[in-house]
Amino acid sequence: MSNTEKLIHAFSEALAVPQETIQDDLAYQAIPEWDSITHMILISQLEDTFGVAIDTDDVIDLSSVGKAKEILTKYNIVF
Amino acid sequence: MKLFNEIQANQQLRFINEADPGKVFRLEDLSLLSLPGNTRRLALLYLDNTLPAITILLSFLKSPHVCALLSPDLAPHFKDELERRYEPAYIYDPARTDITGYQYAADQPLFTRDTLKDVNIHPDVKLLLSTSGTTGSPKFVKLSENNLLENAKSIAGYLPVCGTDVTPLNLPVYYSYGLSVLTSNAIFGGTLVCCHTDILNREFWSGMEQLGYTSIAGVPFVYEMLDRIGFTKKDYPSLKYFTQAGGRLREALVHKFAAYASEKRYAFYVMYGQTEATARMAYLPPAELERHPSAIGVPIPGGTFDIDPDNGELLYAGPNVFGGYVTGINDLSDYSQPAWLRTGDLARKDEDGFYYITGRINRFVKLFGSRINLDEVEQLLAINLDVPVKAVGIEDKLMLLVTDRPEVDEQTVAALITTTLKLHPSVVKVWTVPELPLTANGKTDYTRIQKMYAER
């Protein structure tokens, strides 16, 4: 699986939505499924998927799918 | 009116909408609705925490009418069912533009019922709170103005609430804890900031910085989030105190936040309560946190605890004890406070007089801070399935749906509950067992199921 596929899979699992929903511009709270509860699940899912420890400040900054890619790039994950 | 009069008497009271922090409103600046008041009627208010919603709530507190406070995110079919059952005269719901049988007034954002029937409402009944948020339960807790006022007074009696405070309403006001933050601060506090009920929003933290919040309230999940976003690594010059209620916070976090609070000279209050007591029953004085980290503390001013010698259940008496449940419109005609509120929690008291919760008798599970009635979950399952499936809570972490029928499709059952109750799939699990354990009198043995699950 490519990193983009892994990311889409992690998002879709954490938010419990179909993979097609996961587009770069999908933002936090834009859909009812992405709330504070699923956001916390998402953070752990991304950490597990990519084997990284997401910094505290990045938890709030990770507010869209595109933003997630940007942040994960800092952790040397290439998309 | 009594409660509203107290709010109106607070000269320090101001309102700010987080979305537009430059504008400060006094109570008289808000466009409160004028509602006809000859006959007392019922309103269902689906409230988010924005200033327009708070204005509606205040309008109803000013009026003689009774209001039931509900989550705006409730599934549409639950809203329909509630409205069919209660036939409310008024509905406030910013999510809808049209409701059959209701007129929408252009000058006030409120739905009014076409054909009004007179309802017999007891003079003491003022406000209804749901017993189980997401199941759309038709069962409400009946509260009087006196309940609300007395609980607000007790809370302001032990929390350092004052007129210079800037208090974010970061918990939903349809939830008893969130409502108690509103009432106690509207009467005794200063500025109320109507804001996102979600601390993962960047706006909440800009509000903290720009408006200078003096307190934060949170259920255990809020503290889990605060911990994850590095709350304790920073300084908040305006912050005075933070409170925690709505279930037990894990002890590691109690210690972490207690240590942080004492280092920064903030006060951290661990508290205990339930909707049937309007909100609050106990609090732990911050100075006792390190010595009694797992305690719920001592009764609030005006309250008393006792422990039932027969079953170990925690009992509470105080002016904030509710006036009974409502499951239909006819129950509004009565308001009778029990002498002792049976909390449904098992407790013990230590030699210093501090109380500890040791277990639970009631059939509910708390997931991410919201209480879900397990009997109602079973009813929902029974309506939709033709085989018995039982629901149990596992340590407020998981709702376990148990069946002894191998033909049950686990995925279908899980999906039914997660979609109807809007729960995340990670907290609902279907478990097929060879045989459902029964108690001596032939009922489902839930304790045994919990043990079986722990030992699986």
C-alpha cells in the first residue's frame, strides 16, 4: 500500500466513513463523523499506521486531510 | 422568573459570542423573545451553545413556560418521536426550516404549534433534562426553578466564581454539567462566552488567549484530550481553576492535572453529580486531591450523603434533588421530590469523611462522557431483531452486545447500534457466547457477563 492509500485507510477507519469521502479538502467538523471523539481515534490510528509520535501541537493543527499529509511530511512520511 | 430575576440582578453579567469576540452584550442587549404567558406550555429546545441558542434559553427562563433541553445533533427520527409524544407548543431547532403542524414566525426564530392543547403542568416543573442523550430517550428529569437556583448557589459556594470571571461555555447546555456552569456563572460570575463545545478547535484556544478564560469544565474525555494536546505543558495567565465531573477520571490523569495545578497555582476540582440532582452533589477540595485522588469528595453546601446499609447505595438529600421523571405529557402534572435520591452508585466513606464510588447498580454506560441507558439499547435491539441481544457496559469504555444465537450477524447488529445512536464502531462490540447467564430468578445476569468478558 502506498502512503496515500495508508492515510486514506486510516482516516476511513477512524471516522467510520467510506474511503471516497477522504479528500484533501475534507476538514475537521465538516462532516458529523469527524468530531473530537473520532479525531482522537484518528490521531492514534495515524500514529500506529505510520509508526510516528504526533506532537501535541500538531493534534489541533491536523484539521484537514491535506493538513495531515503536510504534518506527516515533517515526520519524514513521503506522499 | 425566580431564576431569571437572579440572573437579571447580576450587574457584572456579560455575553460574548466566540465567533465575534469584539462584541460584548449585557442581558438587556439580547433580543429576548416575548412569549405569551397566560397558559403554561411546553417547549422543546434543541440548543447548541451559540449566543442565539442561549438567548432562547434565557427567554424561556424569563417566561412561565416549561422547557426540555435537547441536543441539536439528535437523529431526526428521535426528534420526530419526541415531538409526537410530547406535542410541544414551541420548538427551537436551528437545524430545521419546516416542521409539519408548526408555524415558523419570521420575527422570532421559534416554531409554534398550530393547534394548542392545554396541558396540566405542576407549578414547580420548570425544566426537563434528558436522562440519556443519544438514544433520544423520552425519559426526562423534572427540575424546578428552586432546584436550579439552589444548585447554582451551592456550586458558587465552593468554586471561586466571581464577577470578573470570563467563563467559556465549553460543555453543552442541554447537559446538566454544562447547564450548571451556565446557571452558576450567570448569577454569580461575570462574562459568559458562548463557544464551541469542543476544545480541539483552534478558536477555543484563541478565545482563551484573547478573552482570558478563567476556568474550563470537562468530563473525563475532555481531560484525555487536554492531556493529548499538551495542555499541562503551557501557561494560561488568566486561568484560575478547572473542574472535572461526568464520570471518574483515571487516577494517572488526576495526579498529572493535580500536580500541574499546584505548580501553576490553579485550582483543580474533581466533582461528582448526576442530572437527578440538577447537576452537582459532591466536590473534592483541591487541597485534598493528592491525599484522596480517587474520592468524589464531600457533599456540596446544602447537601447530605448517606449510604444505604442494605445494599451500599449512595443516597443524597438536598434542595437540588429532582421532582421525578417524565415519560409522557401527563407526568408534567406532578412534581414530588424524594426525601433521598438513590444515586444508583455504590459508595463507601473513609475515616476523614470523604466518599468513594465503588460500583454501579444502574443500567447505563458512559461513553465519551454521555450516559447511555442500556435497557433502552435493548429495547431498540428488540424492535429491530427477532432474537434476544443483551447490552452491558464494560468499564465505561465499551458497549458489549451479547447474544447466544450463532445465527446473529455481528456486523449488522453493531451497525444498527452505531448508526442509530451515532456511536463510534470502536466502542460497540458484539459478542456471541454459548449461553447467556441467568440469575436465580431467571433474569439476565449482567455482572456475570462482565466477568465472563474480563476472563475471556
